Amino acid sequence: MSVQQAKIDYIVETSAQLFLDKGISSVTIKDVAVKVGVGEATLYRYFANKQNLVVAVATRMAADVRDHFFDLSAPKAGLDKLRAFYGDFLTVYRERPDYFRFISEFDATVIPNAGLDEYENTLLPYFEDYLAAYRLGREDGTVKEIEDVKLFYLATTHALMGLCKKLTLNRVVLNQDSRGEQEVQALIDVFVYRLNNLRV
């Protein structure tokens, strides 16, 4: 790894912690520069603006979450792999609620189409893993045919992300919001039920 890449990695890691601790909107480039121990001009050499830095952090986090939580390599039937895939959202909800809070703010503040290609490319392996599990499930007979698999993937993962983001906001708004894990699990059960080719 080059010295320049090591500096970029350090800036991204430090920024990630600041964004998780204080929120994206509360952190300035100056805050990052102070924490990293460089001048603001140095940061601007690596990141043209705060938007670019936020996208770099989101890209790194998405890759890290996939690497640490979304592992479908275990030898299982296709349906079980898909159940595990959805279940990983619940695991992240339990263990990394700060990730969902970050993504909630990221979605609300990021400027559309502003350097998001790398971030979108980081999300592709999630779908590729899902698609491989779906195809295995079709081959082994455990998964029903879905007319548009990508649409089903997007609808179900967006629903899970949306629920997890809502439930991980800083406070419980209504009494009904106090059963977060059960809500996430119930949504997962609905998706798996739709996919299950073995149910009678």
C-alpha cells in the first residue's frame, strides 16, 4: 500500500468514527482535519468536498459490513442461504445500530448522482450473493420462482433497511416501536415465506 493510500484510509476511518459518533451534519471538514492532525488544505487534496468524503466513508462501511456479516459461503440449501442473508440484517441491527443511523442520514443528505458510482459498485456483491443463493434454491427445489428476482431483492432489502433505519433512530417514538428485533424478524419471516417452495 502506498503512503498516499494509507493516508486516505486513515482519513476515511477517522471520518467514519466522527460521523458515527456525532452525525454527518454535525461534523465539518475542520473537525476531521483536527482529528486527523492535518490542515484542511491537505484534506481537500484527497477529497474535493465533504460530499466526496461522506461517500468514501459510506463505501468503506458498506464493504466492511458485507465482509463482517454477510457470509453465504456455508454449504446450505438455497432457501437457508436466503434466510441467512435476510437474518444478517437483524444481526447488523443488533450489533451495529450505528451503521443504520449513519445510512439514514447518508440517504437524507447525499447529493444524488454526485460521485456515487463506487458506492453503488460496493453494493453489487450483495445482490450477486443473493442471486447465487436464489439460483441454488431453484436448483435444489427449496425456492419458488420469482418473476423479477432483482426487483424482489430491491423491494425486500429496501424494506428491511428502511425498518432498521427507523428503529435505530435515537429514540423510541411510540410504544409500538419498542419491539424492534421482533419487527425485523417478522419482516424477514414474510420474505422467506414468499420464497419457500417447501411449505405445504
